Amino acid sequence: MAAKADGHDVLVVTRVVNKGPQIVNAGLRLIHVPLVRRSLNPFSAAWSMLRLAQIYVLERPDLVHHIAMKPIFLGTLVARVVGVHGVVNAPVGMGFVYTSKGLLARLLRPLFWVLMHILLNPRGSKVILENADDCAALIKNHYVRETDIRLIRGAGVDVDEFRPCQRTHDGIVIMLVARLLWDKGVGEFVEAARLLRANNPQVRFVLVGSPDLQNPANIPQNQLDSWRVQGDVEFWGYQDNMPEIWAQADMACLPSYREGLPKSLIEALATGLPCVTTDVPGCREVVTANVNGLLVPAREVQPLVRALQSLIDNPALREEMGRNGRQRAVAEFSSDRVVRETLSVYRSMLDPVHVGASRP
């Protein structure tokens, strides 16, 4: 929407599930391409590339912005073939292949590295990264030229919509907002809840989010059902009224294994909540230890339990960290700032003298 307001003709190409009407109602053009993220079928990938090539040839875009690794690999290759020179690539979180320790991820990783070298930052492109750790790692391993990196911290948060509020509920609510994936630390969260509720029955643990069936790290339904029966965690499912949801929490928790920049944490900061998260790329970009939250090692339950217990026992510290988090959200993570920085990248790549000159 901001790009359209800036005078650009915006076409969104994506797999449309349930947000299509919102995109169209915002005045944007929309084309559905059923790209299946989990699929390794080469014929499916080839079909998606042919569809993208058709769109790129017909639309003749001055600039394409690819988000996430599979669209980056397929879209950048198509752009190079059909002659689209303005390419912005934005890997978010680096994906399952980068984070997982499973056999499939290990088998795919060599191909992933090759594609990264070839397609992430071809000549003339820019790469938007969400955290400083990814910037340093990609420069060090020669995947991205330092001059082509733009650090933009996530999608931003509306700090007027997400605001601190007076919490009136009894007890303490600790909330994890994420897709129900193993690599979001959901398993560690549930185990920490089981251990903590034994001595803290007044504390409620809430999971907000839905499964992601296309992600190999998706948690099986039978495991989710087992956790529901145990009763240590409440499952609220997918919610689209997040300001109201966060208003019911006292603390945010995200024991993720790696992130680009977790939107749930910056929403929590803007709402004035202290955060307990892992000391990994993305998460530590949002939370400074002992200032607006606590950092713990990834994949470990006991440090997570100790960190949560320390904040359960100290309401004054929760309040202080919440204030600090709100200040940081306003200063560094507001959506207005992210929009300005993203539009600046677009403008730097579009010569106003020539934009549209080749159009009929």
C-alpha cells in the first residue's frame, strides 16, 4: 500500500489462501500462483517458473521484490532469464534448510548454498536483511556483497495500534505467538509450562497460532492433541485481532531456534510486555538481555524455566522491562520507519527518468 501511495503500480504475485480480498480492497493488483513451499517436485518448480516468466514478460516490471528463499531462487532465476534487472531479495529467517538439524535439511543444504551464491545477490540486485547477524554471516561467506545489503528490521509494528494497557485479569499469562513449528521452540515452551505450573498454579501458558502444513518442521496433530489433553497449555489457535490478544498477556515468550526478525516479539514490545526469548539471530535483535527481557540458550528447557520463573517472581522487573520494550519499539521498530526504509531502497533502484519509458 505504501508503494502504491508513493506512485508505483503494484502487482502482488503470491499463493492466495485467505487474504486475497484484503489485498484487492487495498487497491493492489493480485495474481495467484500456487507455489508450494514444502514441495521438492522439480516439475512443480518448473511450472511455477514458467508462470512467473509469463507474468514478468507480460507485465515488464521495473522492479521485483522476492520474499523468502524459494521465491528468491525461482523468481531471481526467471528475472535474469527474461531481462528484469531491478531485483530486491528479502530472505526472512533463512528457512527450514538453514535451521533444521534433520536429515532432509542436511541433504538439501549443499544445493541451498550453491543457489545462495548464484541467486541471492546477482549483479544489480539489493538484499534486504532483518538482523545484523545475518548481514555479518552472509558477507563473511560471500553470499552477499556488503554494498548491496540493506538492513531493515522486519515488517514493523503499528505503535499506535499496539499500546500498553491496564491488565485486569487474575494470575499471570505467558504467551507464545507463532506458527506451531518445532523450530519455534513450541516443544520447549510446553515442557517449561509443565514444569512451572507444578509450583505456580496461578500462571497460565497460552499458545496463539496455527499449524503450517507446508513446513517440514510442522508439529503433527497427534502431538498437539496430546498436549491439549495434558492441559498445561491453552491453545487459542490463529487470531487476527492481535492487539486485543496481547492485551491479555503479562509476558511474551519465543524460544525459537532462529528468526529473521520476529514480528510477535516487536508486537509484544510495543504492548509493553517483557520478553523471554533465545539468544539467536533475530531474537537478540529485538531483546537486549536484562533491559527489555531475558535471553536463554535455544533448544534447552531448564534455562527457559529459570528465566520465566525469575520474571514470575518479580512484577516490578516485568514492569520495568515492559517500559523499556515499549520505548525501543517506538524508536526502532515502528512500521512508519520500516516503510520509509523500504521505499528508499525502491527509489535508489528506480531511475525516475527511465521508469515506465519502455511501457506502451
